[in-house]
Amino acid sequence: MLDSNWFSEPHAPAGSAISFRIKQKLHSEKSEFQQIDIYETHDWGNLMVIDDCVMLTTRDNFLYHEMMSHPALFVHARAKRVIVIGGGDCGTLKEVLKHEEVEEAIQVEIDERVTRLSEQYFPELCTSNSDPRAKLLFIDGIKFMAEAEPESIDVIIVDSTDPIGPAEGLFNEAFYQTCVRALKPGGILVQQSESPLVHMYILAPMRASMKDAGFAAVRTLLFPQPAYPTGWWSCTMARKGDDLLSFRERDASNKPFRTRYYNTDIHRAAMALPEFVREAFGE
Amino acid sequence: MLDSNWFSEPHAPAGSAISFRIKQKLHSEKSEFQQIDIYETHDWGNLMVIDDCVMLTTRDNFLYHEMMSHPALFVHARAKRVIVIGGGDCGTLKEVLKHEEVEEAIQVEIDERVTRLSEQYFPELCTSNSDPRAKLLFIDGIKFMAEAEPESIDVIIVDSTDPIGPAEGLFNEAFYQTCVRALKPGGILVQQSESPLVHMYILAPMRASMKDAGFAAVRTLLFPQPAYPTGWWSCTMARKGDDLLSFRERDASNKPFRTRYYNTDIHRAAMALPEFVREAFGE
């Protein structure tokens, strides 16, 4: 048993829980959309929790944020216009803006409070918010995509919560169709796609919906993420085009910015699928 | 807070905890060496806990057991004689014996009770215990290695608990020297080497000790393991020889046995090191 010095996220479908030892609760509020709590932990920096689900910790968010952005941006020949749906902590936006070829990066987060609290408690993730190429919108991402100009976007990154509550509409074919329409030829959609070990019931149908919506290529990348259920997570790339295997390896090897997880070896490695995942994907 | 329906392993150095929802405690005993508890979980099958540390669950032990055995056995040209130090649950032994080239596999577990309880609560891991090539010894692995015939072993797999308590002596240069002596030229030592994110203070010195002991090549492989702290784990291979990069890829692709995690892509992928790990290793 863990006492009140620990924050725990019991993950009911998986029957497992991940916990962090905490020093104090720093903030708690019910925003227009969800319950947001911030804790100071002993060993993981600050911790943001939305509707009782861990969103990020200071210590390990680099894994997720780097893998949500760099693989897609090094697969794309030259992503000039990037949209982040969700991602209110601004960590994905920051990684996207490390790419010099990006001319405009728009973060479309429904809940402004997530960003304001991130500015306060995760300031290191928000250092690019004032980049002249960055635009922060606090509106509904589903509506934004439905109204987006056809063939106007190079990369869409869906950095959302789990597919329950506000994010539910980001995991279905109708949404993916709006993405297909809004992407330029060769454009790429990236979506966080849960744990391969315990969420195959979400991941496999999600991939099928992407294909049904018209994406010619779909590829799931795996990476560690200790703060999320099972500590093993995935993102799935879908392309309006037929190749997600090759990437700009030389540019990735000579990238003019620092990463802590991502590199060319990791990019290739993330595409390796375990036997049970291949079987589940029918590959 | 998690109530008494959960088993939790709070991992003090990391300030995080992993928990499983349990149905009941199946067994509890203090053996000659350690406290052993077995639980039935809701979603992870059975759970073995030694001295309050999770050893394995039915659901996810395949990740660890496959990665402790198959990479080394496919790097080695033809491992005829394999020693497993620890590994009392017999899961590693079972994976080793899937390789036809193995003529003798000796499991050297100090605590016979671990194996007897595994036979009862994890019978699927013990199905090869009666293989005529298998030998189960219940003696001290450190002493076994110290007394081993020089150049008599092809692969040594140290499938131990953490480097505190009985396993402490398995993580130092003196032990590695006995391994170097006992291995044939080209022989390989594999050791579980903790979490890259929170145990670098164990992992980096361990690698240095292996090199100091005379291993020419040392390589750390990363893989997911939800039941262990951070859900991200590693094993380290050390070779009495200079190559750990190449492996029998064709044999691995055409392996005549089934795995659930390991395949050739995963083998290569496991060797990819994230930026922060490369920096910590000085590579």
C-alpha cells in the first residue's frame, strides 16, 4: 500500500498503476473542460495530472515529446506548416520549432488553462512560445481541422489525452478524413497511440480508421514513457503518400539542435515491431 | 492512494512505484535466503515478489526472458554450453533451450524455493525443466563461477535480482574475472542491467567493471519491461572477443521456434542507444 505521500494513477483497463512520491500539491483547479492538478514530486520534478491521468513529469516528458515530433519531421522532406492538436503543455511545439524548415507552427489546444499552468510549472517546455513562427490557439481541434483549408498543412501532430472525454473525437475516421483533406500531398499525421501491451483494442482500430480515411501508409513507432501506463508507449504516423520508412538520415545525423532521446538509430529502432505487435497488426 | 487491493513496489531511489491490482495472496514464505510472496492479480496473471521487489508477472515476463537469451545466442556462432546464474523462475532456461545448438544448459539458482514456487505458480515457464539438456543446481552462482573449468562455457546469463542482498556479488569486477576465465574465446556474458533512466549509477560502473575484467566488447540492449521500475529495462552483453554488433541474422529470421517479442528487427533496435545513454556511456 502507498500512503498519501504518493500520487497514483490506477489504470483500470490494465490493472496496473504508476505512482510518484510527492512533496506537495502545487495547484488544483477545475477548468472549463477538465480537472487539472499539479504536484511537486521528490524525484521527477513537477507532475501534471488531468482528470486523474498523468500527463507529464519534468523528468521523462522528453521521451514522448521528441518521439511525437522528430520522426515525422525527418520523414517529411520539408515541413513548412505544422499543426499540433492538443499539446497544451507546449513540449511538442518546442520540439517542432527546433526544425529550421518550419515556417509556422500552430498549437490548437482546447483548454487554455493547460498552457497557462505549463508556463508556470513547466517553463522549460514553453521557451519557444514567443517564437515568431509559433501561434497558440485555444479552440476545438476537431473544428479547426474540419475548417482547415484543403492541402494547406505539412504535418499534423495529435498530442491528445486518451480517447475518452474531450479527446474522443480525435480517434475516429471522420476526424482522420478532415486530416487527409487538410494535408498537402506527402503530408503526415502523427498521433499518440497508447500502450502496445494493454491498448491494442485502441491501437489496431485506430490504424484501420486511418487507412479507411485514405492514408496510404501507416506506421507505428514504439518508445519508453515511464509516466504512462505500462511505461511503454507508441505514436502512429499516417501519410498522404506511400512511404514512411525512409527519412532524411543525413539531416537527422547532423541536426543542429540537441535531443536527449531521439537520434537516427532510435528513429530506425522505434519502427521495429515485436512479434506480438506484428501479429496484432496483421503484418 | 491505492488500497489493499493493490500490490505496490515503491522504488525508493527512483521515487516511483509500479502496482498491480490483486485478487489474492497465493503464497508467502521466508526461505533460507529471502522473503517470497506470490499473488494472483486481476490482469497480469500471477505475480512473484522477492524481498518486496517484483520479480515477474505471467503477462509480461516474456519481454525480459526473451531479451536475456536470444540476442546473445544469435550473436554466438554456436553456443553449446550455457550457464544461467540465478533465473530460478526457469523462464530464461526455457528460452535458452529453444536453441537446438545448445547441448547443455545449467541453471545455478541459490534458492531452490524460487524454482519450486515457479513450478507451481508459473508452470508455463518450467516446461523445459525436464529437457535432458537441462540441469538445475541450487548452489551459489558466485562460487560456481569461481570453480568453473577455464574456457568451458559459451554463454553465461546472469539473471539476478538487483545488486543488493544475495545478488550484490554478481555485479563486480571480481565476479566478471571468473566469467572471463570460464568463457571460451568468443564466449558471451549477459547480465540484466537495470533501468537506463534511473539506474545509470549501477549500469555505467557495471560496464566499466566488465571492461576492466578483460571483456573486449561490451554492449547494452534496451527493452520494455512494465513490471520493473520505470517500465524500461536493459541487459548488457560482454564478450571475450571483439564483436557484439553482428549476429546470425538469417538464423534469427528463420528460427524454428516462436517468440512474442524478439525478432531480427527487435535485436537490431535494442542496440540503438538514446542520446542521453550515449553521453552517459561516453560513446
